[in-house]
Amino acid sequence: MSDDTTVRKILQDSGDTWAVVGLSNNTARAAYGVARVLQRAGKRVVPVHPKAETVLGEPGYATLADIPFAVDVVDVFVNSALAGAVADQAVAKGAKAVWFQLDVIDQEAYARTTAAGLDMVMDRCPAIELPRL
């Protein structure tokens, strides 16, 4: 489901605007650390969280639909039970790819998302994958 070719394509070729769903100013959360790594790699990180906080210098939005510009990749830091709905929202938003973080797995969401033409990775972390490229 998450082959190295797809990982590389998303990280290198899918675009530089990443919506990070679940990103807040809580520096102890994995989403914050991963977002910093993505920024250092040249990605624009867009926080998506119900609080719609500004995080790492980028204004936040409560939902993907609230973002007033195109998003290339949707990086998902919510539990597996909620992740499928986020993947569906990413398809509706017109994203090119969806990335489910470590331990976030939803086979049905994967099938729907890839059937819609998006690339998708599950149960991996871009902060771990970037140095491997």
C-alpha cells in the first residue's frame, strides 16, 4: 500500500503545499515536529485544526474546505476512525495526494482515494522518509 515509489513521488513531485490535519501549537505532539521537518525541506505547511491556530508562522484553518487556495498533499494526524473522512475531504479539495501517518490505517479510504486518482501512503512518516530519499 505504501511503496517507496509512491513515497518518493509524493515527497518530490506532488507539490510543496501540505495541509497538516491535526497540527496545533502543542510542541509535544508528533504533528508539530513533522511539520517543522517539512518546512525545513521547503514545504509550505498549512495547519488544519478545529482551533484554526497560526502554527510555525502559517495561519491555520478549521477544515480543509476552509483553505482558500490549492493544497497538494494532505498529511493526516488523526486516528484511523476519523482518517477516512479526512481522505474524502482531500479528494473533494482537489489534493494530489494523501499521507496517513504512522499507525493511521484505513483500507477502504485507501481504495476510495486511489480510485479517485490521488496517490496515497499509509502508516509512514515523511520525517522518517525524507532522509531516505
